Amino acid sequence: MTNDNVIIAPLVTEKSTIAGEKTNQVVFKVRPKANKDKIREAVEALFKVTVLKVRTGNYLGKQRRRGRTVGRQRNWKKAYVTLKEGDRIEFFEGV
């Protein structure tokens, strides 16, 4: 798994923006097979910041229906990345 392949997208929610303001954390949606070391390497390489801590959570995909057919969305993983004081990653500056 390469660094470009680990991080899927930033998660910008009300909870993640509050965490970013208070504790200098950034939240990403990452590949389910990515471990904390790979996530740390990917964030440091892509955004040129220093990562202090990575916390992860696995989430089951929601069950969805199409008529009588029942399916599931993919499982996914969320990563809370704590950055060093002074480092920032700006996703939506000035919105």
C-alpha cells in the first residue's frame, strides 16, 4: 500500500472541526487494511507535518435495500491524527 493509497478523504464534520480547533487533530477516512504506522507515514509524506498520535476506529457498512435485494455498503475506517503544535492542514480555508 503506497502513501497515496492509504488516505481516501478528509472527514469534515462538526465533530471533526471542533476536535481540530481544540486538540489540533485532523480526521481522515482511510483504507480498512491500513495500520497506524502506515497512516502516520502517509500523512507526514503528503502534508509535510509531524504526527504525534494516531487513533483509529473501524465502522461497518450500512445495510441498504434495492427492492427485495438487501446489500451492504463497504466497511470503512476512520483515523484521528494528532499533529504537533504549530502544524496545520487546511482543507477549506476561507469558506
